[in-house]
Amino acid sequence: MPSMSAVRVEWRAVLDQLRSEISSRPAIAQRFTFAGQRRVPAWDPRSAPALVQLNAINSAMFAAIGRSPVPVLLPFDTAAYLEAEASGARHPSVSRHQAGFRPVDLFHAGPSGYDAVFSLDPDAGDGLPSRTFTRPVEVQITGSILVYDLADPLSGKGEPVKALASQFPDMRRFIREGYVRYAFTRFGVPYVVSIQCLDSAPRARRLACREAYPIAERFLKALRIAGGQPARPRFDVPSGVAERPATLSPDFTYRPSGDIIANSGARRRGGRADLIAYSQIRFPLERAPARVSSQQFTKRKSGGVYPWRDNFCEARSFQVGQCAAGFGHQGQDIRPAPCPPNSSADNACHPRKQAVVAVRDGVVIRSLKQQAATLQINTGNEHIRFRYMHMNPSAMDADGILNGRRVAEGEKIGVVSNYLDFPNGTSYHLHFDVQVFTRDGWIWVNPYTTLIASYERLIRGRGHEIGTEPPAAVAHALPKNVRRHVARQAEGRAN
């Protein structure tokens, strides 16, 4: 399991900033109480009554905002909104008080911090891209009390933003893994604002990162304290070991992490071993057997489900800082076991019948028509995301797999499909990936070891790693029935 560092929040500075933000509207400022009770711990709500009052006001628009143990920064002017209400407006326009951004698409606060997604319409004001887009541009913000400790060669890079230097002295702007990101520290807390974009010339349906700059900067200039509440001091979360069955599986075998198919990596670079199980999850397919292997570099008629093989650093156009070449796949491809010969499409084993399930209790991040669904986990010792791809967007829309949907571990969220920008765009499989929060924002990490551990719990048997010992040693180490299985696979490949 990964290790994480916990930050300490400077709540006194938060209260000073809140007082400053509302002081220009005296009638509203007098509604807040800044003198807390003495002789109570700093994390006791009575020490910061103004924040309790602020949370109560804004929870109507940002549900459970007081659950965040870090100050919630949002592009929402609470004082101006309250003043509009006081002047007689029954339902003041939310967009008018949050820099033109539409009412929040997603807001999720929990014991590790908060995440929010806002959208800006193409015609929402000056300084926006000259092109008109078919969809609003989405902006994400995360503030977290937990930061994952990654071996990250790209961490900490970026350039200052002169227009925002006075408001965010330590801000870094950089393009990484398909997003332009603005990382900064406020009140001791790391925050990252990001927009998905192309680090290239604009395309018909995709925003170029340079076009995203003015949108992100409008968002950042509008940030104000909207809520949050002091919590008991958090301590660093040390790395641990994921649970594994003691009993050896009779057939489950896998090749080592980082051992990708020869010459399948970007620039012909190899994979990168990552032995971390990033979370103890349920396997994302409803039932076994299932195959984890390359969809692009494996021969279609190669038989068998095992052994599994890592494909995280396979050649793709996606930036992946955890891969040696800087580019990779971002996740793992999972395919249900093939149907028996001569079975019909109505057979329950057919991929179209294979249910995809939630790997943990969590909250869905997904807008209408998007082909990816992300499951967000926010607990006292985790701030992590799991993304599912290639399910049919129309089916997900119809089933309500949309922003804010809460799902339970094991709950069906779709079926294995072949959607990639359009139906039949790829083979029937599930792309599954993992992102963890760092000071550079959400970073893709290799889910291979995480999937191995979850599959072992699903089948209630420990797998056997092959390919690291000399061939003779491998043959003697495996149980007899596993040796027979491996031999049959070898014969199938030879044929």
C-alpha cells in the first residue's frame, strides 16, 4: 500500500482571509462571529464559529461542505450572494456570483478534502477562446489534506503565472498528462486547478491548452473561502501490505509488474516495475475468469486467460510520467474470459453480458455523453480515483451513472463494451486506471499490482508470478496442475 503525507492547516489565517473577503459588505459581515470559545482544542467547531456559519449557508449549494478538513476554495462570492438575497432577490443567479461559471456540476467533500467540477459556457464573457465549442469547458479543483508520496521524476516543475503572482505567490503552471494544471499552496494546503486539453494546435472538438489558460485564470481569480472545518490533527499514513489469500490458486499466473511485451513501449522503452497495491479494492469485473493483457500487441487468437501481463507503459500518445519514455497507456486492459466454442451471443459469458462493478464505495465523476466514468474515493486515509472506459455513454446516461451518483462496492455500473469515440471503436474490453492526488494534482499510477491483489481476493487464491526465474526453476516451482496449464498455453502459442 502507498505512503501518504498529511499537511497541517493554518486555520487562523483562514479566518483572517474570510474576514477580509466579507468586510466590504458590512451588513453581511455582521452575520458572522469570529470570536471563538477559549480553552477548546483548535479543531473543535466552537473555536471557529464563523466557519460553522459559513458552512450552514453554503451547504444548500455545496452539499456537506463542512466535512472538508481543508478550507474549501471555490469561485463563489458568498457575501455578494447573501447581499443579493437581502435586497429581495428570491433566487439570485448563482452564475452571476461565481465569475460566470454554471452551478457546480460536482461537489464532493470528505475526510481527506474536497473535489469540485465547474463548467463555463463558450459565450460566458470576454477573454475566452475565439472558437465555439459544442460542450462547456470543465474546470476541476482539488484541495487535500493527504498527499501521496510518489517516486515522481516530473514533480515540482512548471512556470510562474505573472497575472496571478500577487494572489498565489508560489503558483506553478504546467501541462501534464493531458491537463493544464495550476498548483499552489494556501494555508499550508496543496490545491490544484486543472482543465483537460491538448498540448498542440487546436482541433475541431478538443481545446488546446493555450486556449484553456484564460478560463483557468478567470476561475483562479474568483476563488474565495466557501467553507471547510478544522478537524483533529492528521498524521502521515505509512505504507502497508494489501491482504492476499494464503491458499495458492491452481491456475492463476501472472508476469511481473513492468514486464511489458518486447518493443511495445513508447520509443521502444520498457515498462516500469511498480509493486504498490494503491488500494484494497474489489475486482472491477463481476466475475472471474478475466484476462489482463495488451489489446494492441497480443495476437487475437492467442489462447488462454493466464498468465496476465502488464500493459501500463505500452506505446500510446498519452503522457504518463511514471513510464520511462514519458508516454504510455495510463491503465490496464481487462477482458472477460472467452466463451466456450459454439456458444451463442446470448450466452451469459459473452462480453456484452459481463457486468462492470464499483471497486469501492464512492462517488461518480462523469458528465452526460462522456465515455469515461471515474469513481472517487475520499476517506480518512485515501484520496484516490478509479477510471472505467469503453462502456457505452448512452447506456451510462440512461442508468444515471453521472456526476454525484453514490455507488456501493460491487454495485453494477455498466457492462463491458467496445465504445471508443463511437460504437465498435475498439475490441470488447474494459480499460481501468488509477489516479492519486499529489502536489502536481491527479497522477496516473500503474494499477497492475492493485488488480492482481483484488483478483486474488475474488478467486480466493494466491496467484503465482512467473518469468523471473530460469525456465527450469519455474517448472519445478509450479504445482503440477499449473505446470500442465502453462504447457497447454505454450502449445497453443506455438500453433
